[in-house]
Amino acid sequence: MGDQKPILYSYYRSSCSWRVRTALNLKGIKYETRPVNLLKEEQDIPEYENLNPLKMVPTLIIDGQILTQSVAILEYLEETRPEPALLPKNPIDKAKVRAIVQSIVSDIQPVQNLRVLKHSGQGSNWGNHWITLGFRAIEKQFKETAGVYCFGDSITLADLCLVPQVYNANRFEVDLTEFPIIRRIEAQLNELQAFRDAHPSNQIDCPTDS
Ligand SMILES: N[C@@H](CCC(=O)N[C@@H](CS)C(=O)NCC(=O)O)C(=O)O
């Protein structure tokens, strides 16, 4: 393992960066934040593209490696810093947690990403529509899986993905009243220090007037 403090390229309101911030906090990994302002299109600057050809955040520099894709980063952290565990041990349980993760990171978040909204010319109705559909699915999944958190009573990668997605749902004015389990879990998670510290309002690049 490298001795250098990990560096996270992040944007305060980026849900994908937020997932990684929470994992780093939960696992007690001290890191340095390098803000990438998506509204100023800093993700398109060639120096950043050299780090992350996707021109997206997050990018994590850790153990002498440049890592991209938030879920690949989460899985790497889980394998190299296994405590506290953020995936269950049993393969079936693990598959169920990963299914919730994928519902959020593959089926909901990409459709409301900045570049998609810009290219499609769609506004908040678009995001609202897709988040609502996705939340209907995961609210049903939670009827089977949820305990205190998304999967039973331990925090898993699914929880790290849920909290930022609920924040985005609020930004897109999704009516959350039909999702009581999602709301309950999110409220509980937001009480925890690691989640609070990862919140956009506690990031160094959060504008003071937001
Ligand atoms: N699959 C990628 C998605 C990353 C992503 O969508 N990042 C967003 C912020 S959450 C971004 O950088 N958007 C910039 C853009 O759309 O130009 C991951 O999970 O890391």
C-alpha cells in the first residue's frame, strides 16, 4: 500500500463522488479533496481527462493508482480495507446488495446526469420521471431486504448509493410520500457522522450561499 494520503477528485454535489466520500469516512481513511467544478466544465480540462478519460468525477488516487468509476472504487476499498464490512459475506446477500446498488447507479443516476440533461435538452421533469420509476422499483426491493438500513441492520454499499440519490430526488422535486421505506432509511443514515461529513454542505467546494 502506498503511504501517501489518497486524493479524491470530487464535486460537492456529485452523487458519485458522495458515495466514495462516505466509504472513505466509514472506513476511517483520511484523504485530500481536489474539487472539480462541473458547472465550470473543469472535468473537460485535458489534465483532468488524463486522470479520468470519462471526464467525470470521482477519481481516486490511492495506493499509487488512479481509480475511476465510483462502484469500482467502492469495491476496491472494500477488498483492501475490509473493516467495517460494507458487503455481506453470504454470496446471495451480496448479490442482493449489489442489485440495489445497480438499480441506483446504472438505472437511475445516469439518466439524470448533467451531460445527459444538457444533450437531451430535458429539464427537471425528465429527472423526476426516471427517479420516480427507479424509486418505485427499489421501494419494492426494500420490502424484502430492508432492516434498519437497505439490507438488514448493517450499513452496506447500497446505503452509500441511496443517500445521494434521495438528495437528487429532492432536487428534481420527486414526491417522496409514496416511498416510506426509502425516506426512513435515508433519515437514519443522515444521522450518522460518516454520512454527515460526506454531505455536499460539508465539502470544501460547497458555495457558502448554497
Ligand atoms: N459511472 C460513473 C458516473 C460518474 C458520473 O456520472 N459523474 C457525474 C457526477 S455524479 C459527472 O462527473 N458528470 C459530469 C458530466 O456529466 O459532464 C461513476 O459511477 O463514477
